[in-house]
Amino acid sequence: MSLSLSPALRNSLSDWLAQLRAIDGRAENTLKAYGSDVAGFLAFQSSNLGEALGPARLRSLRQNDVRAWMAHERGRGCSARSLARALSSVKSFIRWLAEREGFDPTAILAARSPKFQRKLPRPLSETAAREVIGLVGSTPREDWVAARDAAVVTLLYGCGLRIGEALGLTGAESALPEVLRIRGKGGKERIVPVLPAARAAVAGYVRLCPYPLADEPAAALFRGARGGPLNPRLIARAMEQARLGLGLPASATPHALRHSFATHLLAAGGDLRAIQELLGHASLSTTQAYTAVDSARLMEVYEDAHPRARAATGRK
């Protein structure tokens, strides 16, 4: 589907993304997704109307036009979750444009998001998390590479970092402090305590790394084989090899270690608000997903252990 937009609307889309980057501090991958979502919506409307789309024509769109786009997206296989995200992007852009151009965006903003079942986080058990870290650090490779991968996954599990946050550390943190100041999604900063195990893992990597990390404070802390910033896919590959070696499910990804960090803290009696701060979640409802995971595991233990529950399911 070709995108036929007036220069004014094309510039508006570019300005909106630039504002999200400069003021809100949105990550490049997030901006790319937002831009793709909105461009797809505008392209559909342009094709559906049979004319180039500009701000004046955009303000005349009605709910039926939005519903037609949503039906088209579902028809080409877009999931309810993905469509809900795309609609959220579209509403955000339209809200911004309406304030700028001075029109009433109610017709578009009133479109209802499709309902979908939110997926629960799938953490590893405490034993599996330790085994993954151990296996990643012992896989036959160059010593410094094994130490590097072990340090990264230890940060994901020990500090609850996202993979991008861990790989965003610089040479200035080569002597890892007891507390890290992490800039997460939306440019939001948070303070994260660093466990001794994580500090030791990073120190082991720094000691073996062939590149002068401490001498380059602005460069990436974690390096690839040629000295450039480490590609996150290499950590995903190391996790995959560990997962296969331990017989773990496909959900045992680098991000699952962050889920494990939160779930294990909660199971140990951690305060939900404190965990929200450690993870950098903007909304407590996002963190509350981990209470559902904890409850689900509790029910599994109950059904496996309680005699009446075993009798009801026919288990012995």
C-alpha cells in the first residue's frame, strides 16, 4: 500500500517523532514502531479515500474510517495485541496534531481498542536462573567472551535490567559502583542497587577484555569481537544455547531474567512499589502482573501437594 501524504502531513509526522525523541526520550526502536503504526494508518486512509491525505482531510475522519482500518489490519493477520498498540500510536499522534492544528479529535480518540488477554511474564525458577548464568559463563569460547556474556546475564537477573540498559553501560562504569543510575524507557531515570555477584562478574569480564574499557569512558562497556558495541543478538544466542543445554522452554530469553528478578523478589516478600521503582515501570499495574505469576505458582504448589486437590484431579 503506497503512502500518499501531503507534504504538510508528512512534516507533521516527522515533527511528532522528533518531539518524542527529544523531549520524551523515546528509544529508537519505539519511535520506529510508532512511525510504522501511524504511517500504516495514514496509508490506509489515503488509499481508502482515493486521494492524498492532508491535515484538513484527516480532521474529517470518523469512527467508521478508523474501524475500517482496524478491520483491514485484522484481516491481514494482525493480532489484537499488535492492533491495540497501533491504535494507541495513532491516537497519540492525532491528539498531538489536534492540539497543533486546532481541531476536535474525538471521533478518532473514541475508537475502542480491541480486547486481548495480557500474557503473564514467564520467569525462570531460581535454580534455572543460576544454572543459565553458570552455563553461559562456562560455554567453550574465548575466556573474555564467556566472561562478558556471563556478566551481561548476571546484570539482567541480579539488577532487573533490560538488555538495552545493560548494553548501554559505558567504560565509565567498568568499575561497577554499588548503585547504578539507569535511564530507561521514556528517558525515566531510576536507581538500581548492584549485587556483589554482579560487580564481581563485571570485574571478571573487565579484567579479561582485550580492549581498554577504563580508558574509553564514553564507549560501550560490553564489546563485540572487533571492539564495537556488543550486539544484543549475541546474548540471545548465548541464552538459547544455555536453554537448549538445560532443557528449558523457549520462553527462557534474556528478558525472562528480568521477569525472574521481579518474581523472585516478590516471592521473597519484596514490596510491590519498591519493585516497580527497581524495574522502572511507569504504572503499578504493569508490575502487578508479577503478583498473578506468584499466585499461579502458589496454586500449582497447592494442587501438587494438597491431598484433597490431588484427589479431585485423580492424581496420587
